[in-house]
Amino acid sequence: MTKTAVITGAGSGVGKSIALLLAKDAWRVAIIGRREATLRETVSLAGKSSSQLFVCPCDIGNLEAVERTAASVLKELGSVEVLVNAAGTNVPRRSLELVSLDDYHEMIKSNLHGAYYCVQAFLPEMRRRKSGTIVNIVSEAGRRASPKSGVGYVISKFGMAGLTQSINAEENVHGIRACSIFPGDIDTPLLDKRPNPPPPEARRTMLQSEDVAQCVLLVINLPERAVVEEIVIRPR
């Protein structure tokens, strides 16, 4: 049986690593991101597996755009066994004292609303098949607030964790399972948006995006009778 997946945030960081890993493992993967150019870069890195990747530029914070993209993906792939919500953003001015209302809304829209829109777009087809796995790449900020993460990011990530719990509570009867992955610090371009980005020597001690991608592979390759509801992964 052909395996199909949808990955958001696939133009960089964790989303890109997940897409490349799944393509190498013979999955057909719809890769979603705002910028077509970065998605094309992901395809170029796939080498012999590049034909497994389907480029889908989309602003997941826009409900109509998500619905159009989902319809296109389902028409192209026929079904979607796995959805991974890996898209996420933050801002430098992120504290309660400094964050702007516009930046706050943008984080909620991109990190939380986007994940919710994608879940709702692909759930109906999963329900019809009585099967599906949804993985939300959350953050340790979705378990405990910290000034390092900032209020908007924290709120959005707590919401993602709640979304995962709701999927498991309500969709289990339809054969659908979900997992929240809570990574600690990861060396991705998102670090550059910190007020004081960490230096190279600090980044070398962090998780790499490939480490989180391996967690996703573990979750989705388990027998359907099993569900891993949460994974916490931190740098050793």
C-alpha cells in the first residue's frame, strides 16, 4: 500500500527533515509552506526521492487557502495517512511587556490556527478510512512557560497540546490517533528570531531537526493498535 503524508513547515527546520526522511522511506509527501522557493529547496535535497515530494505553497493561517490546498492534495494523492503539523514561528520582541498585538495574532494564527485548520481539512477523509495519524510538533514551551519562548509562542503551543488531546479523546472511535512531540532547544532557523540568538558553540549542543524527525517516524510506524500520546525529547 502506498503511504502518504502531509507535512507543514516543510521548507526548513524540523518540517524539512521529516519530509526528507519520509520520502527516503518511500512515502509520498505533500510539503506545505508559505514560500515555494524554500519548498523547492527541500525537493532538491531529496535526491533520488525527489519525485516523492509534492510542492504545495500555502499560508496555513488562511482557512480558505488550507481548504483549497487540502482538496488539491487529496485529488493528487487520493488519501492521507499522516498529517504532521511542524510549522511554527516566533518574534524577537516576545515578552508580555514588549510583544505587539499584531505579532501576538500572527503567532496564534500561524502556530495554532494553522494546525487546527489542517487537522479539520484532513480529518473527514481519515474518518472515512477509519485510520490516520496526526503528529503535532509542539515544544517544551507547550508544557511550561518561560521568558525564553515568550507569551504568544507559549499560548500557541499549549493550544497545540490541547488539540492533540482532543483528537485522541474524540477521534479514537474512528481509528485516528495523535501525538504531541515536545522538543527542547533545536538548532533551526527559528533560533535567529530570539532577542539574543545563541552562538554556534551553543547550537552544537542542541537537538538537530533530524532527531525530532526520527521521533515522528517512530510514532507513525507503530501498529495501529498503539498510540504514543506524548514524546518529550531534550538535548543530552
